[in-house]
Amino acid sequence: MESKHFLFISADAALITDLAWQVHREGHDVKYHIEAESDKEIGDGFVPKTDDWRADVEWADVIIFDDIWVGSDVGTGQLANELREQGKAVVGGTPNTDHLEEDRGYAMEILEDHGVNTIEHHIFHDFDAGIQHVQENPAPYVIKPLGEVQNVKRLLYVGNEDDGSDVVDVLKAYKKAWGHRMKGFQLQRKVEGVEIAICGFFNGEEFIDQVNFNFEHKKLFPGNIGPSTGEMGTSMFWASQNKLFQETFGKLEGWLANEGYVGSIDINCIVNENGIYPLEFTPRFGYPTIALQEESIESSTGEFFYDLAHGNDPELEVHNGYQIGVRVVLPPFPFDDEKTYDENSRNAAVVFQTESREGIHLEDAKKIDGQWRAAGDNGMPIVVTGKGETMQAAREQAYDRIDDIVMPNMYYRDDIGERWVEGDGDRLLAWGYLGPSES
């Protein structure tokens, strides 16, 4: 494929740096716009930048948005639609697909309207009403904030008590501490099982054949302990449009086609022997999921997204095994503390003890005079990946690569992928979810 022009847009925080770098390394012309002032240095030395993305729209053969947010508001879906109306090829959502992530109640309505099973759930805009519901219907619940504060990951709470008493206590605390910002929340009945995300790539009309199945590790510490983060690591594999796909995205394909959605869309589920229960949508790239997907794509990444944006059926070749990605972070991640970041992490050098950069992916990093450094103010400079014929082999490769990296004060989870090895894979197979798709 001859060189094409790719315009990457972060209308809020910088998230898509690694994909832009990958496409640039494949020989394509790339321009990357970052709107957030605090993130503008991210990717410096790796990816060409532009300060005015609108001035480069006509130049671009493909325009790629990284998230649903335009500053503090949802809005990239609207921007993507406007560009499509101008005849541009865009990887991005629509106002309605943005709404899937912003409004969990709306997401559940769409699932139910298309015959997809959902967990019992209720939306509340008053803390006392939510507390009363739990007291009258005692059970374990999950608290999921709505709107702007849903990005404060530590506010998501998974209840443990059968009578819901811990959920009541947390809601009372949230009312005092977050009542001025948390305008609503969803209470979802807790379901036991294996948590798995189904990720498909949609070309505006249909899903491509290969489906990505991934397992998130959101807690800060090994053993799934500590505060929730955006993500500490991911394990994954690719497979056919099997039962997990057919019972979820298979029923939504027509709706997404009517929307004209283009790009990656993910639905996180709990599954057990009784069924598949969707939890939430990610109608955009996942992070660091996309970095790990890049690692497992063995054909041209740029050509894949060019074809996807133009409504073609991409020829995608992927690693036929397992992959893991580990986020390597610095203090005070996942919290915001400018003094701690300035003293411990700002401009921290990322030192490699080997010449190889295989499996090393960018998050909040820059390169100055050949030296990789932490950039921005979030404390998550790189993601390290590994792949293998087994999940354990992928784990060993990733952690061997981390052993060759020196960053003062760095930390990471050392158990990414263990859940699969210790039984999640066996359970999914026993329940009949990972076999060949039925015709």
C-alpha cells in the first residue's frame, strides 16, 4: 500500500500516541493533534504534530479520533459525523454511540431493545432513593457513577455483603463527599462469573471476521486489590465470531450499521453457566488495549485502519496465540498530586538495558535527543507487551522485557494474565463460550 495521510485527533487528553507512532513507522504521513494543554508534549520526538487539526482535514486520507470526549463534554461522535458528511473517511463514533458510554441507562435500553440479556439495574439521581432501594431489596450491588465523574475510576464500587450493607455505607459516604459532582449513579446487581470483554472492529456496515477477547485488570495491586485505575494491564486473544460475539454484538450489528459507526467497540461482560451479562460499552479504542492489539496485528496497521475507515473488508492477520500488556507507571498514579509528580516522576528517564524496543509501547512519553522520558502529568509513560502460544509464555516474554527497563520509582502489576492460567480459560471452555461459531 502506498503512503497515505493519517490525521490523529485527541480532542481532550492524549491517548492515541502509540497508534500514531505505529502508523508513522510503517511509512505513512502522520499528523497528531492534542487539545489538552497539559498533554501537548506527549509524543514529541516520536510523532509529527499539528496545532490546528481542522486546517489539515483536506490533507488527510484518514481521520482517527481516540475518545468520545471534547474537553469536559462528550462530542467526538458529532465531529466524526460532520466530517463524514464532508466526504472524509473517519474512524470514530456518532452522537448515539458516544451516548452508550456516557449514559449507562441508555446503553442498557439499547441492549434490551435488541434482545441482549442484561443484569437487573436501576438509575438513581438521588442518594437517599438508592439507599432505600438497597435496604428494601438486600443483595450485593455494583455502584457505577454516571456522567462526568464516571472517569474517576476509584468511585466504582463492587459490593461484597449479601445484605448490601456495605453498598449503603458507601452511598452515604459518596453523598457527603461527592454529592455536589455525582449527579447520578447506576446500581447493578452483582453477578458472579468470569469477566471478559468482547471487542469488534466495525467498518460502518459490518464487523470484520476476527474478534478480540480481552481481560481487564483494573485494580492497582496484584491480586485485584486496591483502588480502581483506568487499567493496569490486559490479557487477550483473537477468535472467530463465536457464541460470546453472537449473543452480544451479533444482535447489534444492524443498529451500528444504521449509525454508521467506524472503529473499535468493546462490550465488557460477566459470563457464567447461566448466561452472558453485558456490563458496559467502550465505543472507542481501549487503553492500553489498542497497544496490545497493535502488537498482535501481524499485517499492516495503517492499511487496516485505512480500509476500515473506507468501508472495505480489511485483510487482518493476527497472532494466533495469547497476548498480555502491562502498564508501567510512576507516582502518584492513579491519583493526582502535582507535588509528588514533580518530585518523583516529571521528565523521568526511561532507560533500556538492551537495544531492542520490541514490545515497548508509548503512553505518556516523549523523546528528547534520543532519550525516552515521561511526559504529561499522569505518570503512565509506557506499556510493555508479550505474546506466545500459551498465556504463560506471553506473560514470561512481557515480564522479561520489563526486567530490562530501568525507571526510578516505577511500579506495575506482576499478575497480568494469571486469572486465565488459574482457571478462567477452563471455565469459559466448560461453559461452551469459546468453541467454534454455529452456522
